[in-house]
Amino acid sequence: MATSYFSERASPASQDLLSPASPAVGTPSRGINALSTRITSVLSASYADLEIRDALETLDTRGVKNTAETRRQLRLDVQKEVIQCNGEVVKDFGQVAEQLKRIGTAISSLNKCCDEMRSHIAAANRETGPVLEEATSLMQQKKQIETKQQTLNAFSSHFLISEDEITVLTSTAEPVNEEFFQALTRVKKIHHDCQVLLGTEDQRLGLEVLERSSKQINAAYQKLYRWIQREFRTLDLENPQINASVRRSLRVLAERPTLFQNCLDSFAEARENILSDSFHAALTGHTSESQNLATKPIEFQAHDPLRYVGDMLAWAHSTTVSEREALEVLFISDGDEIKRSIQAGLESEPWLRDEGDEDVFDGRKALNQLVSRDITGVARLLRQRTEQVVQSHDDATLAYKISNLIGFYKGTFVKLLGADSEVLEVFDTLESSAMRQFRANMRDHVAAVQGDLAVAPADLSPPEFLEDALQMLRVLAKSYDTSVAATDSNEDGFHSVLAETLDPFMGGCENLGKSLQAPDSNIFALNCLMAAKTALTSYSFAKDRLSELEETISEHIAQLVEYQHQYLTYTSGLNTLLDALSDISDTADSLKTIPELNAFKPEALVGASQQLDEFLPSALIDAAENLKRLQNRTIVQNITEEAAERFCEDFEFVESKVIAADDLLYKEEEEEEEPVPTLRDLFPRTSGEIRVLLS
């Protein structure tokens, strides 16, 4: 539409300019300037402006046609529409004003009603204030009366017990039965309820009741303490069904931690004496009452020292398990109730609590401690008998087996009694004592063997003292492997054994090898090292020492490979050629000097070739003969093959130099046309032939 509008606008103008009615050319210049100005303003206008585009789109939507009449009436029409819109807005705002007037009238009416209600409420508050104050006072008086009534009822029902109940509670002639515990529970409730009396105006009554109930409770606990001690002296732990009254009594007595601990101490002392007598009877067959047992005593049955110690440890372990199972019902099933009772006792007697003790009572810990104290006497006798066995024998293997056996049972007792048990100190002492005896016996044995060291055997086999040491090491390793120490401490526990049983003898073998010449020294060392490796191969806990042995074996194998290589090169005569070529480089000038070397002159080279031919048929057999006293034939074969491979590499080096020198000489012969015998003709063997003959 914009395009048509401007085209229509432009058409009349052009027609006016060219019509006959248009002014003459000689009209004044003023009209021409106005027209040009108008045209210039139209042409300079930017029709890409958004406002112009919006105006054109508005005209397009209104459906305005571009005519002269429309252009003249456009401004008037627009102004008329604006005036109409403004009139409608004014009319709408008039309606809003009328609504606001009605709302203002309603608000005024509501404010008036609120004022009237506020005045009525104020009058009601003035009239009901005294009534509320009187009701509040009456409620407080009622509450005070109810409190006094409750205090009176509590005193009547809780603060008085009969003489029969006092007799049951305090008299030692009366048994500890259900009536005793009911009376004690009631008196404790009275003691607790005394706090209510102390909160009243008459505190004297509360103090009197509190003092009387405290005396009754203390007398009841003393009666219960003495009764438990009598029961403990006659208690049969062989029967796992412990009297229910004893369990309940212990649970109640725990409210007095001091009395409870004294009972446990006396019980532990009695059980220690009983178990010590039982252990002595199991050893000797005689009890403290001079009665003979039906079973055969351990001292008469176990003639082997290791079995003797094992039987004693087994008896101690069995007794500990039985003791723990018998006492477990006291501390595990009722552990939480005992803990609550001790907690209550510590709250009533806070001076008994330790500052750093966070856990009031741990049933399993208390059980472990009590069982440990019960078997203390057994552990003491066990230590004496075991130390006598260890010190009375000079066999290092026996001492080590006993140490491992003690270590095994120590791990078992750790699982039974925990790592903090005092009994474990006895096992630590015994284990250390057995290991000290083992080291002392081993050092004596090493000192005796060192005096007999002379020379290595003629066949370079491991000496007899090393064979004996390895046999002992196998026994010790098997003992360590079957003990719990092998799984707990892995290799650390066996390092000390190796240091005592293997290292001194390997050092003796090393000293013997120093007096031998190569390759006998290396062969002797390998035979000894391989024997030690074979003894330790089947044990995973010796892998570090096996790695060390393998490194040492590799060193000696490398030395033997070097010896065999030297033997092959010298025997074959190849060393002369290698020495001659040591200063030859890969340059042409250097290679041309090879035929001038003494080792590569015709006579010398032909002699070297003949020596090589004589050497090759029996080279491997002769080389293997050097290692015939090495017991491991696989190592002999590997050493010989590696030396032969290095020999082949040396030969390939010589061959490459010979071929390179011949190539240079062949070129010069073609230029001079004078035939000269080549080095290859004098030294015809090839590296392929060498490898075939040495394979």
C-alpha cells in the first residue's frame, strides 16, 4: 500500500507540472523553491523508520484509499476519533467515581458500628474483671488443697511399712525371696518419695522418713551382700542353670557398686583357688583333699615335652571356655539391667565414679575380666611348668614349636577374653621365653658347627651342616605355617627364625666358597642357594627371602655365563679376532686396515679358521663339562645356551667386519683388475652355520 500511495501522490504532481494549466516557465522563483523544498523533504525522509512503518500499517488496516479527498480529511478524521475516545474514558471514570462514593458511605457505616461494639466490650470487661480475679484465686486455692491432699495420701500409702516387712527386709534369719525384693522395692520407693516431703513446709517429717528409709535400705543391702557371698561359696558352676535368685540378687546389688564389686572379688578369689586345685589335680592326679582322680594325670600321660605343654594349654583353654559359658548368663543376659542398676548407684554415690570412665558397665568386658581373674592361678602354674620344660631342653626346634604353640593359644585366648586380658601377659612372657631359649640354642649350635668348618666338599654339593640346617628350617617353617602366627604377622614373625637358622649357615657356605677358584666358587654357591630356595619355596611367608635368594642366584648365574662365554671365545680362537677388531670403526678407511692386522693376515686367519672348525663339533659338550658339578641341570643348560648365544653374536660381529672389508677390497680390485684373495675365502664359516652347530 505504501508503494501505491506514493505512486498516486507522485502522479498528480507530475501531471500538474506538465499540464497546460500549469504556470509558465517564467513564473516567479518563489513557487519553484517551495516545490523543490517539498520534494527534497519527501525524498530525504527515511521510510525504514519504525514510526513511519507503524503509521503505514495503521492506514493499511483502516482500509484508507489514497485519494485527494481522503488526504484532506485524514487529519480531521484522526482528531475526531481521539476526541471520541477521550469522551468514552471520561464517561467510564464518572461511573468509577459513583462507585467510590457508595464504598465510602459503606465504610463510614462500618466504622460507626465498630465504635459502638468497642464501647460495649469495654463495659463488659469492667463488669467481669472482679469475677475473673476471684475465679483465679479460687483455682489457686483448689490447687494448693489438692497438693496437700496428694501429700497426705502419699504419706499414708507409701511412707509407712509394717513390722513384718521390716523383719523380712533386715533380719538375716529370714531368707532372700520374693517378699524381700518386694519390701526392698517399696522402701526404695518411700526413699524416693521423700523428696515430696522435703518440698513441703514441714521438712522435719520428710527428714525423719528419709533417715529411717535409708537405714532400712542399707540394712537390706548388707543382708543381700552377705547372702550372695554365702551362695557364691556353694554355687556349682558345673551346672549351667544358675539359680535365678542369685542372678536377681546380683542385679539388685549392682545398685551399690562397692558391694557389687566386693562380691565379684570374693567370687573371683574363690574360683581362682578352685580352678588352681583342679589344674594341679589334672597334672598330678591328686587334689588338695588327697583324693585320686579317675582320669590319667597329664604328667604321666604326656611323655613328649611338646605334647605335655599342649595338654596343659588345652586344659586351660577348655576350662576357660567352660568358665565363660557358666558365667555368661550373669553378665550377658542381664547385662543391661546390671548397667542400669550401677548407673543408678553411681548417681546416688557420685564420688565412686571415675573421671575418665564414660562406660558405666560393659557386660562382656566384665565377663572377660572375671574369667581372667578366675584362671589367674591356672596361668601362674602353667607358666612355671612351661618355663621348666623350655629351660630343661637344649633342642632349638622344640623351643620354637613350643613358642608357636603358645602363640596359637594366645590368639585363641584373645578371642575368648579380649586383647586387654591380664592372662595374655603370661602368654606373652612364655612366648618370649621360648623364643629366647630358641635363639640361645641356635647360637650354641652355630658356634659348634663353625668350629668344624674346613673346606667345601669335592663335588661342590651343599655341606652337611647346611643340609642339617635346612632340614631344621623345614621343620620350623612347617610349625610356623600351621600356627596362627603365620596368618597374623605374615612374614615378620619368620624373619627372626631365618636370621637364626639360615643366615649363619649361608654365611659359612659363603666363607667356604671364597677359598675356591672360578667357576667352582659360583657352582658351590649356586648349589647351596638352590638347596635353600627349594626348602623355602612351598611357604608363602618366606617370599621376601626367596626374592633375595633369586637375586643372588641370578648374580652367580651371570658370572657363570661370563665364564662360559670367555671359555668359548678363547677355546675357539675367536678372542684373537675380537681383540684385533676392538679399535676398528665402521668408516671405510678403518675397515680397509683390517687385512693389515696381524690376526687377519692369511696365515693367521687360516689358522683361526682351522681352530674354529676343530672347536665346533664338541663345543657345547666341553662347555657343559665345566659345569658338571652344578646339581641343577636346567641351570646348566640355560647358562650354556646363553653363553653360546653371546658367542654367536661375537661371531656375527667378526663376520660383518670381514664382509665389509671384502666389499671395499672388491671394488678396488675391479678398478685395478688384479685378483686378491678375500678374507671370506680364508675364513669361510658363516654365522648361520655357527648357530646350527651350537644349537
